[in-house]
Amino acid sequence: MSHKKISMEQLIQELEKSEEQRGYSANIPDFSDVVVDDMVVLDENYSFDRLRQLMEDLKRGYNVSVDTPIPGGGAKGFVKKALRKLFLPVIRPMNEQQVAFNLAVVQCLNQIFLYIEQNGGSLAPNDENVVNSRAELYKRLDTIEKAEEELATRLLVLEENNK
């Protein structure tokens, strides 16, 4: 294995050359140009009820089946069924991996959901309890800082009196 150094410009040039050879056009859309469906848009605020609903949807839909019925009949349906039987040995292991991954994701998200549920569903950033707790902590910190200053002043006075 050779360890030849390649500059970033050389690497970019080689990638661009490779893209040209493969026939990629310059009009490929950028990720920022992709239109996102309304169902995917992030909600503005945290909602425990929305989280509960999404978790239920995940639990119902994690299993992706390769054995869904093929609609239609006749020659077209026969060809589709024949192609499925042909490709099934290749597709089934990939499908099983995908279902296993989906299940793991649902289980992880379920653990997060249970954690939030056990904490009263109150993990919203502007939760009143968090704001009140933060205010109490700042008050206690101010009190401690004042007491520290007072003790430091007393210590200085005592040291000067002992001289």
C-alpha cells in the first residue's frame, strides 16, 4: 500500500473527472433544493402528545414486508409474481436486516419516550419547573457568594488584628 500525499484540490479534480466519465450532469439538485413534504416538517414546539402519537405510528409500521400482495392480474400480474419469486432470495435478507434495524430504532425511541413519560413529560425547553428551579439556583448562588465575601472580609480583619 502506498502512502502518497494528495492535495484537496487534486482530490476534487479527480472526483469531478470521475463524475464526467460516468455521465453525471451539472444539473443534479442540491440538498437545499429538495422540497420536503409537510408531514416531515419539524414542529415548532415540543409536544408530549405528538411524541406519543409518533411512537404509536412507529410501533405499527416498523415491519416492512416483502410479501405484500401484488395488485392486478393477467399477464402483468403474472410477470410481477415471477420476478418477485426470482428476486426474493436476494431481497429477503436485506428486508430482514431493514426490519431488524427498524425494530432497534423503535426500541431506542421507546426507551427515550419512557424516560420522558417517567419525568412527567416535562422536557420542554421553556418548562415552568425548569425556569423556577433555575431561578432558585441563582438565588442560592447569590447567597453563597455574599456569604463568601463576608467570610473573606472577616478573615482579613482577624489577620490584621493578630499582627
